[in-house]
Amino acid sequence: MAELMFGLGQTKKKKESEAKVRNTKAHLKDVTITETVETNVRANQHGREKDEKATRTQTKENLRDVTITDTVERDVRNQQHTRDKEWKETGKQQKQSNTSFDMARALFN
């Protein structure tokens, strides 16, 4: 008998909470949310992102007309490359001259 009463009590509570939910939904149906802090923040973020994207696009379009002819960095890199090539070539020549070196002749000359 106690179990039956407990079950009825639970059913009654469940029905009351469902009625409250339905009542709340019915009243909130007429509510219109016009502005919140979150919507303002999101609108600002969206506006900033849109402006930044437009700036990037415009910059890319403007840079299409730019022609790079000479830069200091390129000159330095070319000098370094040339120096490295010469150093390698000198090393190869030194290696070849060392392989044809005859110690016996070097001692008596």
C-alpha cells in the first residue's frame, strides 16, 4: 500500500512539473528578445572580422601591382652563395692536388 501511495505521489509531482513547463512555454511564446550583451559582443566581433578580411583582400589586390627588382637581402644571399661555391671549388681542387702529391719527390726537391 505504501508503494502505491509513493507511486501516486511521484506521478502527481511529475504532472505538476509538466504543467509548469507547459505554462512557462506558453507565456514565453510572446516574449521577444531584442538585445543582449552577447548579441552586441558577437555583432562587434563579426564587424571587426569583416573589416579585417576586407583590409586583407584590398592589400592583396594592391600588392599584385608591385614588382620587386632588387633587395639588399637578395644581394647578400647571392654573395654568400658565390662565396660558398668558390669555397667548395677550392676544396675540390685542394683534394685533387693532395691525391697527386708524391712525398718522395717533395722530400728531395
